Amino acid sequence: MFRFFPYFGAKRQHAAHYAAPRHSLIVEPFAGSAGYATLYHQHRVLLLDVDPSVCETWRYLIRVDPEELLSLPDVPIDGSVDDIICTQEQRALIGWWLQHGRTTPARKPSSWMRSGKRPLSYWGQGVREKLARQVPHIRHWEIREASYDDAPHVEATWFIDPPYKVAGTHYVHGSTGIDYDKLADWCLSRHGQVMVCENDGSDWLPFRSFRSVRATPGRGRSGRSSEAIWTNGLEDHL
């Protein structure tokens, strides 16, 4: 499965458990690393996010030449991205791959990366080669630096994965800045196939329990997370 950069709360490993898209257009209005869309990358994809680092990373990936990716430098294992010569968008991409489970690109390699135990999971030749193979498949994607409510009112498969109301305070643009009653009305007004993600126990939509997943490690987090889902059709329940 494609993976373009690690991101906290990404749905990449769980995307296959959600209903497959029933429309040619997929819209992810809280894009992050677009874990759902990457599973169905051949579809038309529209991503929206208000985080500039996320958007500049996607803009770069959508247009970059594979040979340029292969030429990007390593980061010194005891150094930082400040030690390499590259553009801001390249630095953001590399930063995501230095540490996992983050909401901003890292500057320095994590202890896991420094250990060398999982070389294909962190920035290096293996990741560069993987990205170089993948980017030609997303030339038709579009990224917009915009809020969810700036999304076009179109019929599509809507995969809506906002910062969770309780657990999403640590994002750069987190849950404290979201009016969830307004978001609920917006989700209900979408045309097409709609899936909305949350933690179990949330009530701003009539969510149902979905599945238990391994929690993103770090910052005191461990164990499992109980995920919930709301869809606009019984046919989408799994």
C-alpha cells in the first residue's frame, strides 16, 4: 500500500476496513497524510487541509520528478535537517520521515531511526526509492490549503477524519478551534457517500463503535484506541 509520509492519526493501516469508494471522486477535507485516498489513488482525489506543512508536502509530492526525490540527501544521524541543503518543501517531506506519529515535521532523527532497526521506515535510500515509484501515480491529485467548509459541494466519496473532539487538541489546528455542531451539520449536508471518523463515545454525530486499533505511540500514548464511525447509509456499515 502506498505511503507518502507518516502523520499522527493516519488511517493508512486501517483504510481497507472502511467501505470502498462508490464515486470517482474522493474528498478528504482533513487530509493529513490521506490514508484513505492512498489506498484508492487511481481515483480523482481532492485533499484539503489548513496546515501549511501538510499542504506544501502534498504540493511537492504531486509535482516532483522521481529523479529529484532520489537525489535528496540523508540527514546526519546525530544532526538535523538544518545540516542539509534543500528547499523548505523538501525539508518538510524529510522531516515527516525522521520521526513517526507527529503533527509537524521533525528536525532530528528519532531514537528508532538512530538505532537502524527499521531502515525502510525512516528517511533513507529505501524511502526515497519507494516515493520515486509512487509519485507518478498521484499526478492527477489536487491539494488545497483550505478549511473543510471551503470544499466544493459536489457528489463524491467523502472521507472525513477531523481532529477528534477530545483527543485532537495537540494538532497545529486542533479540536479546540473546531465548532463540532457546525461540522456535524456540514457532514450531514454532503452529497454522495459519507464516512466520518471519531473516537468511541463522541456524540456530535450518531457514531457507532467501529473497531479497536493500535494507538499511535509517543507522548505518553500506548495500548489501543476504540474508533467510531458515522456513515450516511446502512449499506456502508462493515
